[in-house]
Amino acid sequence: MEGVTAATYALRRWILAWALLAAALIGGGHAQDETAPEARMSAPEGAVLLSGDDPAVVADEAVQAWLDRPATALADLLGRDANEVCALLPDLVAAPPPPEGTRVNLEDRRELELDDPDMRRFSYSAVRPADQLDVVQVDLQRVGDGWEAVSVGFRVDTVDRGWLGSPISGGVFAGLSLLVLALLLRPSPLRRVLASGTEYVREHRRLVFGTMVLLYGAFALGVWSGAALPPACDDAVLAVLGQALGQVGATDALLSGDPLRLGVTIFYQNFGVVTLLLFWLGLLFGVPAYILAFPQFFANGLPFGVLYDVTGPVALLGTVLLIVIELTAYFLVVAGGGMLLVTIVRQGFGAFPLALRKTLAMLTIAGVLLLAGAWYEVALILLG
């Protein structure tokens, strides 16, 4: 392309490399407690989907074609055109080829029951490198009188969060919200903890300020990187983001139109997953929380950069306050880990109870902010 310098190409390739890493962090950073088998691998873009009359034969051929796909190293992508990399991005994150040396026993084919008569699912025993046992799964869809392979890959155990949509969860969330509101409106233990947290922030104002600058900088760098991606990458980044949202149940909650279900899902993901992960890492003397936070919030900024480039600033004005609320909550928890480390360094391990109180105070402030943020986000979504 005329007018595009070699430096610009190098910058775009660097951004795309980070985008690959970031998208993997977005899609892979979810807790996995209760698991429900679900195939997440789809056919590569541009691939010829296998089809035929015998579903078992089609499934076997799909597995063999998947095994024959060459692995793509991240270093190899840096030499490609930006548009090529973006075309490959969703598939490389959502449906990577198998590691070299993967073996699948095609004789051990088993059909799994599905409610949809127009879908068939088969599983195969497999062995990854280093003799790690796994399961490969193939989904077929009826096309006319035949069958077509629509997905193939390792079976992924994803989080089963159906309980988030139950009336009980919605009632608990509503009750918790009312309780927190009542405690904030009158003298209460919650208000005392928040007051103590405010004093801890003042005591460690340099640490908190530095944490905010560092992590808001990481997010801003992600936004800038997303906006700097070529237009061909817009769909790729949004597709990866959409998959990540689907994995945490946000898509189903949004489609339900139920404000309580949506609020529960948002608060659980923001506080129960992201914030608590940062909290536990912060208890390991703070450093791991900072190490994780920088790439994580860079990754979180990427889609906003793409959305800014696609929709423009006016359409995103309503989300600015939401971004500030949620990011400030996360960053305070990270800073809480830093407070723990600084307190122990200054006063010795005998001050660990005080250091822990500081960290818990930051967690409490974050919880209140994210509870308010969840309701605000529900209002933004439902009001369009």
C-alpha cells in the first residue's frame, strides 16, 4: 500500500502480536469450577468443510483434516501482512491447530446424545504430547440429505453458570444491593470499613497513585492499540471478544432482557472472578497481582479501541463513567496487594494482620464500587 512506511508495518505487526496474547488472556482468564463439556473449536476461515452422507465417516475425516493442520508459531505471524493476521486471529485463539505429536484414536469413536435432530456429535480419545490424555469432539450439522462438519477440536470444559439465571440468584443479588444501600445510609460496620480504607489510601497515596498511573496506562495503551489496528481487524477482535463474553454467560444474560439476571452475571464476573483473582494474587505479597494486571488490562482496552474506531467517541460517552468505576475498583485491589508488601517491609511480619486489614479494606471498597457499577451497566444496556 502506498504511503505506508516500513515502520508502520512493524508497529502494526507488534500490535497484532500483543492482540493475540491479549485475546488469549480475555478468553482464558475465567475460573472453572463446575464444568460442562462443550466444543469451542470451529472450522478455520476459508477451509473447505467436509460433508457426506455417512456422519461417522465425515467425523473421522474432519478429525484427520484437523490433525493435518500445521501449527502456526506467533513469530511466523509477525512476518505476515496485517490483514492476513487479522483473518487468522479468531481461529488461532478460538480454534488453534493441535500441538505437534497429538494422536487421536479414530477407532474409539463414540456418538453423544443431542436434543437437536439436525445435529450429531462424536467424541474420540486422544493423547497430547507428553502422553497427556484428552478428548476430541466433532459436531456435524444436517445439510439437505447429508451431514457437514461444523466444529472439531479438543473438548473444552467450560464453566456451567446456569445458576446465575435462577430466580434465587436474582433475589439474593437484589437483597444484597438493598442491604448495602441501607448500610451506606446509616452508621454501620460497612461505613467504618470504607472510612478505614479511605485512610489507608491516604497513607499509601504514592503507591495508589503509581498503581493507577501504571494500570490506567496499560488500559490506555490497549485502547490506542485497538484503534491503531487496520480495519480488517475490527471483526476479528470483536469476534474473539464475543466468544469470551459467551463463555462467561454474558451473551445469554443480555438476550434474556432480565435486569436481575444481567446484574448477577455482571457482578459475579467482575467481582467474583476478576477482583477475587487479583485479591488472592495480592496476598502473595502483591507482586503477582501487578504482573497479571498489566497484560490483563491492556487486553481489556483492545476492544474499546476497536469500538471507538468503529462507532466514534459520542456513542461511547455513556460508558466512560462505567469504565472509571470498574477499573478504579480493580486497581484499588491491586494496590491493596502493594500495601500489604510495603507494610510488611516497613514493619516486619508482625504487622501482617494490619497489612491484611488494608488489603481487605480495598476489597470492600472495590465490592461496593462494582455493585454500583453492575446496576449502572444494566441501566446502560437495557436503555440502549
